[in-house]
Amino acid sequence: LRRSFGFACGKFAHVELDRSETWRGAEVITGMDVYAHAYRPDRALDGDEESYFWAIAPKRGDVYEVSWLKGKSKSDNKMRLGKWFQRIAAVTGAVDRPGDQLDVGELWVSQWMPVAGNASKFEADWTKVAVFKEGKAVAEGALLERGPVAAVKVVCSESQTKWMALREIWAEEGTPKPRPTAADLPDPTAPARKTTNKRAFK
């Protein structure tokens, strides 16, 4: 899989109840129905190609989200800043259940972007960066380079009767830009600014 998507790093050793270094500290949020604890949501973040998150017949609008956005104070902003990525791949269909794919879905990222009219302030802005084809969604290039990724989500666009095995969300880190920094981010306890500034890839 890593060879297929061009990731240079080796296979992570599987560790029970652990994450790969890429997603350490991130929160997992999903409304999808989980089959059993052995296939819990964080199994898609452990770097193990053979484990997976197994969801029962995802419905339209169901989301699987990995996020660093939450925090209790500005001291959490270093974590909330997220990471700079140059490539992200969400892969469904397990080794033992290759047909359990997400048939119609989208891959979105939330990035810290300058506020319109005030480049010194930043806000988390969601962008659709890829669609699923044959069970995979891959994003890379200019869209990911716009800003650090604070959250990633897989969205089910059409209800399906078959189950979904989300094998892994792979991410390859990119080169950070000078801004934003943790000091540039808003206080997480401040009221969220209303925005309709959601973008979609072309």
C-alpha cells in the first residue's frame, strides 16, 4: 500500500490501543455504527495495514473525522495547529474484506487560513480535496500546501448496504511555512466566527 501511494517510510509495528506517530494526540469523531470494539475507529490510525475500522452500512452524511482542533486554552494551540502534509490517502477495503469499500464519498481537510480582510488572523477552513474512486481518496499538491491541516474527515455521500472497512488514513508530512504559528491561532474558548467559507477542489 505504501509503495502504491509513494510513501517512503516503512510499515509501523502494530501496538494495541495506540496510534501511529502521525495522528498522536488527535481526537476521533464518528457517527458511523461500529461493529465491535476490535474494529474501533482508531484502528484506521495505527499504521497497521491489516487492521481497520469496520462500520456497518454507512449512511449518507455519515462522517469519520480526525481532529486536533479542540482545546481548552491558548496553551493548547501548539497541538491545535495540526501538521503540514503534502499527501493524504484514505483507503477502504481490508486485506481480508477487500469488497468492504466506501463506494461514494469525499475527503475533506480543515486548515488554518488567513481571515478574509485580515491576513494577521487565522481561522479553520474546510476544503474538499478528493473523492473516493475504487475505495480510495488521495489528496496532494497545492491544496494541502495552503495551510497546516488541523482535521481530516471522510464523508459518506450516498447510503450503502454493504459495510465499510476503513483500513488507514495515511499522511506524508510536508515542509512547514513560516505562518501560521501557534501564537497566530485564536483562543479556543472564544466564540466561533460565523463563516460560509467552505471550498471544494476542482
